[in-house]
Amino acid sequence: MIEVEKYDLFIFDFDGTIINTEYFHYLAYINVISRILNKDVEEMKGRLTYEIYEKFAHSLQIKDMENYLYYHFYLENFQDIYNQKHKEFIHLIHQYQSELKYCKGMEELLKNIIESEKEFVIVTNSSIKSIEYFLEMPKFHLLKKVKKIYTKEDFMNKKPHPECYLKVIHDFPHLSRKIGFEDSLRGFHSIYQLNHLITPVFLGLEDYFYYKKIQNDYPHTIFYHLSKDTQIHKIERLSTKIQDDDSYQIQHMIQNYMNQIQTNKSIMERAIREISALILNKNSCNNIYLTGMGKSGYVCKKSASTWQSLSIPGIYLDLPNLPHGDFGILKENDMIIFISNSGNTEEIVYILKYLKEKFTKKILTVSIVGNPDSLMEKYSDFTYVLNPIQESDHMNLTPSTSSCLFMMLLDNIAIFTKKNITKREFQLNHPAGSLGKK
């Protein structure tokens, strides 16, 4: 069993991890496709086996299931099929309510967590409507003790993107010893990308389609080996220590700066890791914009140039002109990083509020501020609050140390993201000047 006292926050996927609902998702697909094709359900189970379902529904390519149904059954309009499947799933869990139960071992673990006064959260690609149904069932009363539930309505990018887990990290920074449980390759990949912040646990049978892939490709993993009745009977840590090879690199970058910057080392390390993860999982057709007002705007303009030298599509955004027609440049799922020492710059607060409440396109917003009482945090998806910064002048007014800190942070986000860039690639981006000749 997990030693509960070693961890502060327990993070659970839902379907197939806490409750035995994964098979009902499969059966929902079978029933919907059978009706569309006018085929017998048992015949369809023979053609679309559970192993095939695991292969395509759990793969890292989110369109694999859609492509499989199109090329093998000539089914188009996957979104309509998926919506029907969701309705069918709700119907099935109502119909087979007596068959629903905790995955064995989970009820005992949840009781231990609650009795030890530890916190747990749920992170799932399912809808809040699906989860609320289980919360109302008396036999799952333990779930009412959950600290927070993150469903597909709460994040822009579904698993295997790590956004959902970054939100957990962002919401619970005071709970440093985090452990997360997933039962599918898609979910496990999303949590494993953050294995330096969350201890990753894979929960599954050895005959799971992607079991060996997880064994081979994800070395820093705790495995729960399950018997056929899903009883946890053995825990094997494949790596006795989760190595964090990146930590030295990030800390070394930060420690080169003055003592004033040193006081912000921890929060900057977290910001570099998390924003880098967002960038690495960004769709290639989307842009990343850097922006700020006044001196912060000049910092963003310089850093955007550095990002482009490293092959990151970072673009400086002229913030004052956004409300005067330039919102039209933004595309669905673009990302904007705002910086402001005060965190209350009127122009930025207005734009963040507009993006959150009125703009029809989904824009991922990240704010970096130097004030714990920031209005920007209220309207941003992710906010990183630095400790109060002492400027260099005797009045503590001239943007100097703060500008240096923001520039260092933005530059090193790019350097960490592209830590494997080759000299050849850099020279192709920067052929002129002394750097181009090196």
C-alpha cells in the first residue's frame, strides 16, 4: 500500500482509476456504432475488441480513434459519434448502477488519505455532469471529501497535454509532495511530463496494451501491478530516485544574478518549468505573444527576439493597440504572456478581463507579476507572483532590478525549452553578425 504520510497531495484520474467505469466507455462506443451500422452488439465486440479500444482511445494521438472509425467503419463526423457515446455512457451507468464500484484498493487508500487529514483531487477528461452523478451515490460518499475536481470544462487542452496537472500544481503550491495516479497511456503521459513535481504512478494490468511501452519509455515510474480482479498486490519502484537533471541547469541560470534576484529563485524555477511545459505542448500552428506596458514592453520586445533566435514563435504584441482592432490577430488557443511589476497595470487588467469575459476565442493567458495583491491574477489562467523587488535607485521607483529579473526569466524560459537546440539550427536563425560567424 502507498505510505500516505510521505505525500501531501494525492491526484487521481477518475475512470478506471477510482471507479471501474472504463469498460462502460468502451461499451458505449460499441452500442453507438452498432446502432449506426445496424449491426449486432456481439458482432461489433468481435470487430472492435477492448484491446483495439485501448490502442486507439488511449494513444498519444488524440485523433487516432477518429481515424480508426473512419478507415475501418467508414464513419464520419466523429464529434457527433463522441457526443452520442457520452449520452450512452450516462445511460449505461444509470442502467448498471449496481455494477459500479471502487477499483479495489482505492476505497482503502481514500479512507487512509482522509483519516490522515491529507488532501486529494480528481483530474479527468470527463465532464462535470458525469462526475456529479457519482458524487450523489451513497456508496461513493468518500468522494465528497475531494478538495477539488478538474474536468474537461476547466482546461483548454485535454490529456495527454499536461495543462490539467499544471493547474493542480499552480493551485496547490504549498503542498510540495504530490503523487498522481493514472491508468491509461494518454493520462500517464500528461502527468509524467511533470515527474519532477508529481510522483507518477501507473495503475494497470500487465496485459494492458501499452504496459510494456510505459515500462520502457517512462523510467521514473511507480507501477501498481494488478491481478485480474484489479486487486493491488504488489508495488514495484522501477527507479529508486526520481532524478531531476534539469534542476541544476535552472538553478545555475538563476544563481548567476544578484542577491535581489536570488530571493526569487524558487518561484522562478517553478515558472520556468511550468511555462516551458505549456510551450512544448502548444499546437505548432499557434503563436505565443509577449507583452507589457512601458519598460516591461521593451523587455518583452527584446525577449521575443531571443525566443525567435531559438526557433520559438515568440512575438511581441503591441498592447495599447489591442483594443483598437488588433484583437483580430489572435487565433483560437494562442498564448499570451503578460508581465507587470505592479500586477495592476490598468491597460493589462482591462485586456485580461475582456479576453476572459467577452472574447469568443479561447486564449491561454499567463501573467508574471511582482505583487501578491494583483488584479491580473483574477483574470489570468496562470499567474506567477515574484517576491517584492527592490529597485536599484534610492527612491525604489526606477524600473531597473525588476526589468533585469523579468528579462532573465523570459530569456531562460526559452533557453530551457530549447535546451537541445543545435549550433547549426541557431546559426540558421542568426546568420549575421559575430554570432553568425561562430
